[in-house]
Amino acid sequence: MAGTRPGAGLAPGAVGKRKRKLQRKGGSMTDQQPGNIIDDIIDDHREFEQLFAQIKSGDPRTRSEVVEHVIAEIVRHAIAEEQYIYPVAREVLPNGDELVEHEIAEHSEAEEVMKEIEKTDTNDPKYGELVEEFIADIRHHIEDEESKLLPQLRDACPRERLQELSETFQRAKNLAPTRPHPLAPDRPPANRILGPGAGLVDRVRDALSGRNA
Ligand SMILES: [Fe+2]
Ligand SMILES: [Fe+2]
């Protein structure tokens, strides 16, 4: 499937998180802990929850832009998980393959709903139903990861490895383009912003995974 290969990008929604990461890694060397990938993933999940709350209660005039923002954020989160956390889960957890297959199937299901959203006019009543379905799917998936895969991985994987993976996870995510949050004060440079509309899911996936077919 055709996809553009936009340039590297940073997430506008990740500003707070980047600050937290810097604080964790920051210079004091006494009270700061390096990041680890489990906390990175949970940070992302909390950010998605905030965006879902904005979609449900926010201004309908900006709703579709927030939806596009969260779709781009979730796709790059999911791909980074698939590249860096799921392979480790397969390697170190006795039931890793089973857990990971389940999570990947949920990613695929959510992506199908996201692609339906892309194709649906925002004035179509179906649009709201799809957004509800998408939010419910992602909430379920987050609960699944946080109750099973992530705690098991935290116990099974050496801390140093989780810290190294944090660096890789952040770097990979930052290579992906993004859609700006309509109300965010910080916006990424224009050449990192994906255009709106159809193909958003595929364009983020192409940019992050190197897929180009
Ligand atoms: Fe996931
Ligand atoms: Fe996740």
C-alpha cells in the first residue's frame, strides 16, 4: 500500500513527558532515576486517556482534529511497542508468545477502526459511533497490557535492559511524524506534521516501520 515517507517528527503531546524524561535523566545524579520502557508505555497510556476525555467533553469543532492527533500518537506508540517491547516479552516470559499474539491482534482490530474513522465524514452519525468504538477498544487494550504483559515484564526483565529499551523506544517514536493537537501551545515543525485525512494510520506506520509497499 502506498505511503509517503515524511521526515522525522516529534510529538506535540509528548512535551510533558519529554520534560519528565529529562528530569528522570537529568543532571543531579542523586535523586533522578533513568527512564524505563514500562513507565514510558504507561505514561503514553495516561496521555491517551486525557485525550479521550477531551474528545468526549471537548468542543465539537475541534473534535476531529483531536481524534487525528490521538490516532497518530496511538499508531506510533503501537509500532514502537511491536518493535521494542513485544519481542522482549516473547523472549523472557514463559507465556510471552501467547500474550504478544493477543496484543498484536488487538492492535490490528483498533487499526481497522481507526481506518474506518479516516474514511468517514465527520458529519456522518457513524463517525461518533466509530470514535466511541475506538476509545473503548483502546481502553480495553490498555487495561490488558497494564494488568498482564507490563507487570510480568517488569518482574522478568533486568532493570538495565528496561532502561536501555526506554532510550530506543523514545528514539523510535520521535522518528515518526505526527498530527498536532489543535489546542497545544507547542507545535512540531511543519515538515514533521502529517496532513489530515485518509491514510493517516498507514502514513505513520510507514514512517516508523520503514514499510514502503
Ligand atoms: Fe499495545
Ligand atoms: Fe500500549
